[in-house]
Amino acid sequence: MRQHLVAIASKTKSGIDARWWIEKLVEMRELEGFTSGPAFGKADGSVSTISEYDGVLHFFLRRIQAEPESGLLDPNDDVEKYYSFFRTFRKTAENRARIAGIGEDIQNAMNRWKKIEAAKGRRPRFNMIKHYSDARQLMPVTWRYAYVQ
């Protein structure tokens, strides 16, 4: 909880109702019989990998691409080649944060859990300010990052 909690804005500047979507995700997992564990998991309760969802992403992106009047995707883009859960959303989020004037420190605070996971049970190497920060105290910081999305 101290390191992996990521507080986000209930609704983003672009109008995404993140809270509603998270509540729907929780409801679906409960319908599948899971009240704890990974948000994105397999039928046996183990964690799904992000690449397992690329097919779903590509399906919906192709549907959007088939509606050229939307102007959201170039009809000539190779959806399978250029879009994936592995990078597309992180890359977009980082770009939107930079455009909104959110500095690198805030972006890194949003993603500090990654450094903790990489340490594999050892103490992660943070400078002292970052070392003594925890996810709950960083909520105002992570809200700003999430809001600009």
C-alpha cells in the first residue's frame, strides 16, 4: 500500500470518468468471483500480461479507424505495428503531462512503483527525498498527473 497505491483524478481534464471505469472493473472482477487480487487477471486468479490484451485493443482501434470522420486514427496506420498496451498509453500519458507543464519529478513520482518492483525485495535506490515519500503522501502529485490525461 505504501508504494503501489496510485491516486488518480476521478475525472480527467479530457473528460474521462476514471472513477466510473474503475468501479466497472471492480464489478466485473466480482462477477468473475474475485474480490481481491489483480485487477486484470486470468480465470485461475493469476495476473494477466499486458500483451494478452493487445488483440482487444487492436479490435477497437480498427473499429475507430473504420470511421474516418472521427479523425482519431489515420486510415493508413498499421494498428498492430504502432499500437500496443506495452507502450502506447504510457507514451501518450508522458507526452500529455509534458505538454501540460508537468515536470519529470512528478512523472517519476507517478511511476515510482516500477523502481520498487525492479528492486525485487531489496531496498530501491532513491535519493533521500524520494526514499521517505510514500504513495499516500504523494496523492496531490499523482492527481495532477492523472488529471491532465
